[in-house]
Amino acid sequence: MNRNHLVPRAVVAAVLFLAIGCGGVTTEITVSEHNAETLATAGLDAVRMIEDVSGMIDRFSESFFDPAQRLVLCDTGDVAISVNDVGAEGLSTGDDANVDFNACVVALDDGPLTLDGSLYLRAEDITGDPSGAFTREVYASFDAATVVFLDATVVIDGGITASLSSPDGVTFVADISGDSFSALAQEGDRVFSGSLSDFHGEGRLDTSADTYSVEFEATVYTDDLGGSAHFETTVPFTGAVDEYPSAGTFVATGANGATVTLVAIDNVNVQILIDEDGDGTPSTIDTTWEVLGNIP
């Protein structure tokens, strides 16, 4: 597993993808058996989006501040970059940059990559040696930042802090947090748009044991499901690298204390508990990670 890709996509399934509507809806979601599986699985695509945004922040920050990796100029269109580089070599604490893309097209082997909109980056804490103990924390804010590649389009607004650290070069911690973040993601005939607030996710990777753990919390707003829900990991998700979690629990809480709880039974099987009225006597759905990962 890549160090910059610590949050397993199937795990955080319900945290972030509930951003499928417009932000600003304050009515809490009414939980029922009809939407329970959607609540429990909708995170898959947004997790990909958040992870990709985190990776983009890391790659962009390096390319803007490392003289050996300066961003390739547009093949067509243009980009205006204003850099405050306080360190002589590469990314360092205090560096920041404002970037404005204008129909910037970069020719890649797989097809053209088109960039529009604005991006601001600030290096909050850059210390240590990436081959050993280090910290790498970058804040980024987006203003209608748009990426188009092949048949996928992502439009991003809001701010996010992404960090990667290690005490020893063996164990790595990825942390993603923010107050407000919204995005539109479209790939083929699939469209997801919406917002989330007060979000925080942390993933840990132990390369010596090839294991990971993940925990997260977020409030998500969605029109499609009729309002907002609060998501929180009550037991961290844990598992072997490149496998679904074998343990872990998260709870989505909607109106009147109603909840949908997802429990990892093992790395194949999942149980969903649906408490529609918050009385503590849930109904149960037994399913698998594979099935949840294929629910639209």
C-alpha cells in the first residue's frame, strides 16, 4: 500500500460519500431499512475523491517548491503561479503558493489532463527525513478547482489539511481534516456532488506487519437522502494491507437518534444494524464487503 494512500477505500465507506447533495441542509436524515445500505456504503466514491485530493496536495506542493520538480508548463492554456519559497531546497515550513489555472492542458501518455480554477497551498510543518522520522503537513484551499481527465471531472471548493508522518520510517500516519469541503465528481454516467463539515480521518500503516487501522468522524449533508447525518468510528477499522477490514465499527446517526451501524465481522462479511427509532432494538442485514462495494 502506498504511504500516501492509507485510508482503505471500502472502510471509510460511509464517512465521506454521503456528500451527494448540496450543502446547507440541516434536517437530519430519517433512517429506514430502505436507505440503510446506502448509508452504510455511500462512502466509497468520496473516499476515493478525498484520498485523491490528499495525494494531489502532496504532489502539487512538491512540484511547486522543489526546483528539480517544477510543475510542467501547460501544453495549451496557461497557469499563473506565485510562490513564496522560504527554504533553499524543496518544500519547507512556511512555503506557500497561489496557483490560477486557465484551461491548462497537460499532455499525458493516457490522454490530456485539463486544469481550471484556483489553488492555495501552505506548508504548515515540514520536518525530518522522508527515509526515517519525518512530518509533512500541508494546508490547501480550493476555489472551483477543476480537474478533467479521460471521462472523469472533479470540481473542488473548500479547505483541507493533509499530513503524513512517521516516527521511524516503518509506521506511517496519514491525517486528513477540515471545517468545510464540497465537491462535484462525475465519471461516465455517475455523478456525486455535495459537502461535508468538521471532518477528520486518520489512517495508520505498519509496513513491517503489513497492517492498517483507520478511524474517522464527519457530518455530511445530502439532498438525495433528505438531510444530514453524523458519522463516527466507535471501533477503529483494522486489517491486512490490500484486504477489506477484519474488525471495526462505525455509526451513522440521523433524526431522533436513529442509527445505522456497520460492523466488520471479518474481511469478507459485514453486518448492518438498523435502529429506526433509536430504541436500541435494531433489525439486521448480513452482507459482504464485496456486495457493499458494488452498490450504486
